[in-house]
Amino acid sequence: MAEALISVLLEQLASITRQQVQLQVKLVVDVKKEVENLCHNFQAIEAVLKDAEERQVKEASVKLWLDDLKDVSNEMEDVMDDWNTEILRLQIEKQEKAAGNALETTKKKATRRMRRLRHRPSVKSDAKGVKGAGPATKEK
């Protein structure tokens, strides 16, 4: 009976784990596709900008459009900087949390050991029961 229950629990746990792994793989694949699309789009934008820079000398409307595009580009760069900063912040928090957890575990272990030591008979009281223990004293 217990084996059947454990078997069912293990199957459920394995199923949940598989789902989580599949979701993470899907996210990574989706991100990779997005990056590829962005790279392609940026290459196309770069070609248009090159043409626009040549045309801006002769056409005022192209110059205005190019100025607006540069403003948008700067804003996009700011967004990307904010995004990268947030990613780094989250990574640092994760590392600090892991280090904090390790420190807390160490503190708990040390506290338990100290409590056990307090409950042990002291070395001094143990030594009293042993003849000849302790420093030699001269009797007068």
C-alpha cells in the first residue's frame, strides 16, 4: 500500500518536473528566435539608415525622420540598459540569497552544537572525579 502511494507521488513529481523542464526549454527557444528576429530587423534598419543619411542632405523630410528615429533609438537603448540592469540585479539578489541561506544554515548548526556543549558535563567537574588530575600542589 505504501509502495503504491509512493509510486504515485513519484510519478506526479516526475510529471511536474518534466513540465517545468519543457517550459524552460520553450522559453529558451522562444528567446533565441526573438533574438534572431531582432538581429534581422536591426540589419534591415541599418540599411535603411545608411540610405537615409545619404538622402538627408537633399531632403529635409528625411532629415526630420532621421532625427526622430535617432531619438527613438536612444530611448530603446535606455530600455535595454534598464533591462540588463534589472537582470544583473536579480542575479545578484539570487546569489546573495544563496549566500545568506548558507550563512543561516551555518549559524543554526553552530547554535545547535553550542547547546549540546552546554548540556555536557564540564571538563572541570569531570576532572574532580579523577585522582591526581589537575595541577600539582605542594602541601606544607
